[in-house]
Amino acid sequence: MKIKWLGHATFLITSDSDVKIITDPYEPNDKLRYGEINESADIATVSHEHSDHGNVAAVKGNPQVAKNDAEIKGIKFKGIPSFHDAAGGKDRGSNTIFCFEVDGVKVCHLGDLGHELTAEQVAAVGSVDIILLPVGGFYTIDAAVASRVAGQLKPKVIIPMHFKNNKCDFPISGVDEFLRGKKDISQPEASEVELKAGELPSATRVIVLKPAM
């Protein structure tokens, strides 16, 4: 499988059989200056209906939207309810964590998670290989809480998302704070990485991708 970071919380995940999943497609604006999405997908996941995460209309191919638990094109999706804040949704509403398996690799997209996971949520996620993890804070968990969530889930690979960079001018932090103290960090000059079930690292590796858009 291949994982391509388009920007923000948007990834294009392509299976070996060319099934394409797009996560949380963004809508560019004056603060979010990633390029217009011009990718095609078969399936879309949307963690919550904010414009920077739910712009499915921009995705080519008329993707089917996975809502909560679904099976589309042979891929099973589990939607786990959570919150966009640390106040039980009172500040920013709800958030759905999506877990799914592609080519034997278990992926978890945490959306705009705003809190540490409960024991029930950790159990619902279960064993996971890759987490797509917000790290920028303010609208989501910050670097410290993101590190604790990673410790709760114990993935083989962490791909950070939703952080400040030269294309995202939200009042959030960059990725460096999250990387501080991490032992295995890969920062390829690429927006895409190929990951195979039998070749994942034994200890957690953080892979920081470049935005494609």
C-alpha cells in the first residue's frame, strides 16, 4: 500500500489492487494554502463536517463516503466516536476515528481528535500498524497529548498531520515539538511512502512527509 500526504489531515491511500481511499479532504482558504485537490478516489472518510475536513465534492471519481462502520470495495471501516475537544464536544463537537485494513496493514486516522483516548476507545481501535496523528494543538491534541495517544496505541508507524507549516497558517504548532525526544524519525523529501505488512519497523517510527499539494 502507498500513503500520500496531500496536506492537513488529507491522505490518499492506495492499495495494491488500486483501491483509493482519501481521508478528510480539505478546502483551501487564506489560512490553508495547500493546492486544490485534484485526486480521484473510490472511498472517502470524513471525521467531522468542518470545511477543512469534509470537502468530498472536490474529490474526483465520486467516492463513496464511509460513515461509521461500513464495508466498501472489500475494505472494512470502523468508526469510533470521539470528540474534537477535551470538553466532551461542548467546544467543537464530535469527531470520528476511522480504522481500516489495507493489504494486511491496519491504519487508524484520528481526525481532529481533541483528547486522550479512553480505555474503551483504545480497545475499539485494537492492534494498529499505522496511525495518522494530529499534533499541532489548539484545534486538536497538542504534541504532548499526541505522544501520549501514540503510547496508548503503540503503532509501528506514526505519520503526523494537522500541523503548522508554510502552507498552513492556522494558530497551531509545527511538527518539531512532537518530534522532540523521538528515537526513530524519517523525514524523506517525498509526499508518499510505500508500506508493506511484512516490512514494518519493530519499534515505532515517525515518518514526516512533505505535503503533495
